[in-house]
Amino acid sequence: MNKLYALMLAVLLTAGILSGCGTQKEEQANAVQEEEKQEVSVQIEISKNNGEEILADKELSVEEGATLMKVLEDNFEVEQSDGMINSIEGISANQDKKMAWMYTINGEEAQVGANDYELKQGDEIVFDYHSWE
């Protein structure tokens, strides 16, 4: 009976050690993934009337691949619904005056919503409040 007990104890100890090694490997893999998520530097400017009035101009260090909307919400006062920006820094779109927030990415008119754009190193984003006419 002692041999059976010793054998069972050895099996349990081996299983525990192997399971601990698996956990350690998972932790190492997670640490490597975290290291792979690099920070990138981006510039975000908030302005009115095609740049006549600069409301904010920030250079930010953000996680590579972060969405523009998430970074905006983390760093500015933003109101949005369904990915559409309604207000930045307390300035709301105005249907009657045909005024809204438009933005460019590296000098080019944005082709996607801020929810869908993943920031890259050196991006220069300008949100400008102006007439859409």
C-alpha cells in the first residue's frame, strides 16, 4: 500500500509541476505580447474655421493601434453617438448653421470615422469646426 501511495504522490507532484510550467509559459507569452504593444507619438489639433482659432494642440504618446475615438475621449471633452462626433470641448455641431466637426489625417481628408481609424506613428490629426458648405 505504501508503494501505491508513493506512486500516487509522485504522479500528483509531477502533474502539479507540469501545470505550473504551463502557467509560467502563459505568463511569459502574455508579457511578450504586452511588450509588442508599442507606444507611438501622434499630434492632435482642435481648431475652428479652417484653423483660424486653435483650441488645443497636443502631442500624445498612445498605444499603437489605438482608435482615434478612444484617444479623443481620453484626452478631450467629446460627445459622440454611434461613432459620430457631436461635440468637442463643448462646441456642438449645428444643423441650422451647417457647422460640424471635420477632420484630416496627415493633411488628407479622413476616409473613415474616428471609431475605425487606428493611429500610427507620426500621425497628425486636425479636427476643425467649420461649415460643410
